[in-house]
Amino acid sequence: MTAILQRTIPYDPLTPRPLPGMAPLRMEDWLLRDEVFAAQMAQRATLLETRRNDVLAMDEAARPAAEELLDLVLSHAYPGAGPQVTRPDGVQVVIERADPMGTLGRLVQEDLCILLKQGDEHVLTGAVLCFPASWMLAEKYQRPLVVIHAPVAPYDEGIAKRVQRLFDGVQPERPLWRFNALWYVDPELHQPRSVHARRDAPEATAADYLRSERQCILRLPRTRAVVFSIHTYVLARADIALT
């Protein structure tokens, strides 16, 4: 498959913040469309058609939140939408309200995860995740935050508590964001990997591609669910110095 690469990125991915590294974000800046919108959306459509069970999951308990999220995305990305919308790449998407996560996966570049508060923790109860960076939705679905982040080396108990406080405290219309930077030898966007087959991260000098995720969290005002969104950038080494 042809590599889908951005040439620019709207932040400096090589100056990461310490975990959890969250900063305030304007609601109007939550969803982004970049230069590879059409190519990423085409790959998302293929994955949803051919590997739906790998890239989409939703518990019925998350349906009200998924429906609310669909309305929120439409209001921001496609204001005035009717029963179908035309994306910037010319593709028409039918708004299937019986399939909110599948529809969301065809509307925006971001992967979208829904976390519901259960007891003292937020649990992943719905997601459309087409571009995982070395993790598998099946292994994280219906799991709490601390389990989801278990393979992340710096994610210790102290950071886990800080992240949980962020999820508890984030307010509607006041999203937060962070980013990461991961070096890869393969630019493929869809890179699922089991927790039992850990990726040996290459040294920066040995990898040709930088993968960075712009991660946002926001609270839905009606259902109070937390949404975790991921906008994925993959840049060739030659273009990093140009950003």
C-alpha cells in the first residue's frame, strides 16, 4: 500500500511535554483536516468495510454517548448536515444513526474512543480505531484507563492518578490536548499489535518515519462521557526539519 504521509504538522513533535502533558484547547480546534484527508479517509473506509470487527466496538451502554458524539461531530465538521453529507474529498456519506461509530469513522480523520465512568475509573466502552499505534482495540475494549496504558513504560501509578483526575475534571466545551512522537520503520497507519508482542521501538537514527498522535479529551455535556480523539500524522524523516 502507498504510504500516506503529511509534509507538515501544526506543532513541534520533537519537543514533547512530560506525561501527561495536557494543555487547554479551543473547541473550534478540536477536529482537524489536513493535506492527506482524502487518502486517510479512503483507508478508513476500506478498514471499516473489510476489518470492521478489528477497528470498531461499541457496548450498548455507550450508544447514547455515541449518538451525542455523532451530533457534536456533525455540528463542528458538517454544520447544517442533513441525512447525508459531502466530505471535502467529494465522497458522500449517509448519516446512519443506527451505526453512530461506523458513521463517525467515515466523517473525520480522528479515531474516536468513548470512555464511561464506572466506579472510580473510566472504561473504554466504544471506539472507532482505524489507525492504532501498536495496540489492539480488542485488548483494550471494556478495560479501564490503568489497564489501557499498562504497556506504556513511563505510565506509573502517579501518572495514572493524574490522568484519572484529568478525565474526572475535563469540562464540556473546554477540551484538553497532548501529543506524542514515535519513530517507525514502517509508515503504515493501521498497525495493531498485541500487548503480548511488544514493539521494539527503533532508535531515531534507524527509522525513516516519525509518527505523532494529536490526542484530545473532551466531555460530552449530556451523557457526561469522555471522548478521547486521535489525529495521526506520519512524516518522512526528510520533512521533519521543514516543520
